[in-house]
Amino acid sequence: MKVLGIDPGTARAGWAVLEKENPPKLVKYGCIATSKTKKPESRLQILFREICDIVDQFKPDVLAIEDLFYTTNAKTVIAVAQSRGVMLLAAAQKKIPIFSYSPLAVKLAIGGYGRAEKKQIQYMVKNILKLDHIPKPDDAADAAAVALTHLFTKRFR
């Protein structure tokens, strides 16, 4: 089974492809960046096209994506929601099953603690995947954590 994990965002969206092995294997990871100088619809188009290209290249069996986390900036959450929607559309058009995970679920699955710090989760991703370093940028490491969450929790579905 191949899982495409996504940490949604408009300026930067992290992605990681993992294969279910023991331990899970990181196939490839990266980050889709869009310029703040571009119009919102152009940025969404870039995200859509890039996710479609990633799906075509790696042919994942499922997409695991992080749910929105809302704090205080409504403008930011709207932009992230739009980018997340575009990514969901890309997966739906490619007929890939979609699974969403809250930040709390990711922290519990990877760190064993729902209030784990971001750095702790990234360190655990590095260790679980037996990597020499934490994937960079942080968005890619977060996407790998979401993909791992799916692999760890899928057996309970």
C-alpha cells in the first residue's frame, strides 16, 4: 500500500509518499510552494496541478490529509481550507480514497501524546522511518507524519 500524506497550505503544502513495509518506507517527499504575489486562483491552480502530477507519478492507494487547525486568524484558515479543497478534488478526480486526520490524532499516533510539540513529532518521523535527518521543510515532515498516522491507524478502521 502506498499512502500520499499531505499537510495542506497555500504558501507551502507538504507532501510525502510512504509505502507500507516494516518499518514504513519513505519513497519521496517535497513541498509545493506558491508565490504570495500570484492571485489566489492561480495559486490554487498550481496546487491542483502539482498534486495531480504527484498522484500520476507515484500512484498512491490512498490520500491522508490533515484537517484544518483553526486558531485566531480567519483569513489564514480560509486560504488553507481552499487549498485543502483543491487537494481533495484532485484525489477525488483520480478516484483515490481520502482519509482526514486531526492534528491531535497525528500527535497521538506518532508521538503518543496529543500535546506533543512539532519538533517532537518531526523527530519521531525521522526515527520511525529510519532517516538520517528530519525531512525539510517542516511541511514535508508534517505530511510524512500524516501518512504514518494513516498506516498506524488503518488497521483499526
